[in-house]
Amino acid sequence: MANSTALLLLSLALCFLPSLAQFSFGQQGSGQPLLTQRRLGYRSQCQLERLAALEPTRRVPSEAGFTEYFDQFHEQLQCAGVVAYRRTVQPRGLVLPYYSNAPKLVYIVQGRGISGTVIPGCPESFQSLRQSFEQQWEEEVDSQSQRFRDEHQRVQFFREGDVLAYPAGVANWVYNNGEVPIIAIAVVDTSSNANQLDRQHRQFLLAGRERQLQEQSAQEAEERFQQQKGNNLLSGFEVELLAEAMGVDKEVVRKIQNLNDDRGDIVRVERGLQMLEPQRRAAEQEAREQEREEREETQERRGSSSCERNGLEETYCTLKNRLNIANPTLADYYNPRAGRLTSLNIQKLPILRFIQLSAERGVLRRNAIQPPHWNINAHSVMYVVRGSGRVQVVGHRGRTVFDGELRQGQLLVIPQQHIVVKKAESEQFEWISFKTNENALASHVVGKASLLRGIPVEVLMNSYRISREEARRLKFNRGNEIAIFSPRQEKGRVD
């Protein structure tokens, strides 16, 4: 009898185990609005009296570009549990292979290029042909030689307006094959469960040698963060042991370790990456096809994502990690007189399930307004891409924590539940917001589908001590506008 009872209990436990696993990993990872995978207490407490517009404080130069870091010890970034940096890559610049200790989202502010990721377990199913004249001539002379095919994991072309997602610990590299510098803003979620080291952002170089930081801030915390030149990971191994492991001679290993290389982690490729050039036309065609597919997906994304439909069958190898959110046809909210808003979440890019971040791109015309709203389940890291605008943020107990201008290149953290309003002061005010939830939700105060629309008129009358007519105007004066409001004409204005 006891054995039968034990077997029954074991059977029940095994039956419930998949459901519990789905609740712990599936529901939270799939972006249920009010749930999160983040460990309680891992983020700093957000007791912020005032917010400030942030600019980079440290600059790391390289041969073919530079990286500018925002102060990761600033209380705003500590509150959000993220690190932010801006990277500039000159034409023919190659960001050497590396990986990070935490997942990140990267937004391409300017330029175009090639990105490659190397994911463990995924096949090297893509090939590049050596195309140089000398190589072809040698192959024609030697009839026994065959044309060399370099097998590698997939590379993809990106352009301005793209968002790229990189999981923690996944090696990646970037090359600028364009004619203008690539400028990219990145947010790294150092408080993610995927990072089990510490809260600092750590970049693990697989090639090259990082130059010393150029200090631009006298803050004591930043001085503590200063480090000497960082070598790549392979430089720490003994030459003989590494040569044996790799199957190459010691001289090759010494070159790999790059102990005397002072180019930094962004190097110049003098003749360009010729092996990848033949893929450009095919990649451009692929980009056009992808843009068409994105429009179709936007029109019919009412269903669940492919990642949610297929469960564990959908792996890193088949998930795309790039999506363009600058295309006006993909906007979630569009007002021809005001601007547009485009969100990026797991419904549009399922790999965000593993990144646990999302993004939103906003464009406002002069004097247009994004009305008061708050993020229900995420902090927001707002970076101004172009132009300038006035931003007000109000926190607990109606305390104004920020009231000022944000201009191009500045960053502002808007904590969860804080209400924010934005108004464009330039001809076009454009920003990208990174949010600390893969399915971030916002609640608007006014407009269609807003807080005021959802409250009965009599409740508004008694809440604000206003007349019925005033309550009706308050509730309906913005008509069917939602999320983006056109400027109101000022009566009697004299220019």
C-alpha cells in the first residue's frame, strides 16, 4: 500500500513538473505583463529625488573607432540595473570578436554594416568564396587545388534603424562596409539572471587588446573602475599548451595572443573584407524580402509568436536577432501631424524572450506631444537620436523629478511607474527607449484607450471637483488621438 501511494505521488509530481517549469520559465520569459524573471533585490533601490540628462563620461579609443561609456555607477543606471555605451566604427573598421557577461540590445543610429554571431551548437552552414585575383590565378595554375570555401555561421547586413539583440556569452563581431561611420547605442542588462558574475559590464575580448580608458570624469567611483590595458582571453594561456590545443605552431599562437598589439578592439581592415563582398547583393535582396515580411507580420501579429507556438523547437539557431523599427509602415501609432511610435517586443522579435529587454522608437514633429503615461512593468532608458525636446517626469507623491530639455546624444532613465510627458522643440525629435521587460506595457492618462476614457464621467466630476461639462471635455477633447498628439493651434497668437 505504501509503495502504491509513493508511486501515485511520484506520478503526480512528474505530471505537474512541466506546468511548473512553464510557469517559471515559459510564462515569465514570454513576457506576461506583470511578471518578471529578475531576482528581487538584484537591482538597486530607486529612491531618486532628481533625475538628470546623462552624457558619456569615459572614452576608449581604438585604431578605427572609439567607445563612449555612460557612468555605470550613476544612480539612475543603477536603479534600472543596466549599463549604456555608444560605439563609433569608422569605414572599414572591424569590431574584433568578443562576448559580454549580460544580454544587450543595440540600436543603429547611423550607418550600415555586417554583423556576425557565433552560437554554440549551431552549424557553420554559410560559405564565402575567396575572390582576389591572385588567389584565382594560383588556383588556375595548380590544377590539383580546389577553390577554397570558408564555412562559417550566418552573417547579416544591418542598416540605420535596426535593433540587434545579443544574448549573454554569445560571441559577435561587427564590420563597417559603408562609407560613413557606424554610430550605435547599446544597453546591457547587467541585472539579468543570465549574468551571474557581478553588476559591472564585462567585455571578454577574443582577439586584440583593449586600450586604456581616457578619463573624462573625476568621480571617485569612476576612478576605482579604471583598469590597465586589457588583453584578449587567449593571451592568458601558456604558449605551448595553447599551440597543442589548437593544432598550430607556437609562432601562430604568439600572434593570436597579440601581446604587442596596440590597435584596440576596433581595427582597420586596409583592403576590406573581400570574402564577404559577393554576399552583398544577396543580402540586400534578403533585406527587401525581410522588410516585406515585417509589414505582413505587423498586419497579422494578433496571434502568438513562433517561439511561443513551437516551444523548445525554436532555438537560437533559427531565431532572427535583428529588426528595423525606423520604417514608418511598421509604426504602432501614427499621426500625420504629430509623428509615430514603433515598439519592439517578443511578438515581433521572439529572441527577446531570452534577452528580457524591449525597445520603442519615437518621432515627434515640432510642438507635437507624447501625452502623460507611465510604464507598468519596466524601467525605460531613453536616448535622444536627433533633435531636442522638453521632457517632464513626475514621481511618487506628485514630485517633479525632471523638467528640462533633452537633446541629441543625451540619455535619461525614467523609472517604472513614473509619469512622463514629452514635447518636441526641434523640427523632429527622435528617440529610442530601451525597456527592462521583453513585453513592456504603458498606460496613458489621456486620449483613446486611456485612463480618463476608462473612468465614468461622474467619477471624474467627484474626483476633480469639476462640472459635468468639464469632465466630458477632459475625457473626450482629444477625440480618437492615441499615444501621439498633434499640436493645438494657439488662438490670438501674435508672431
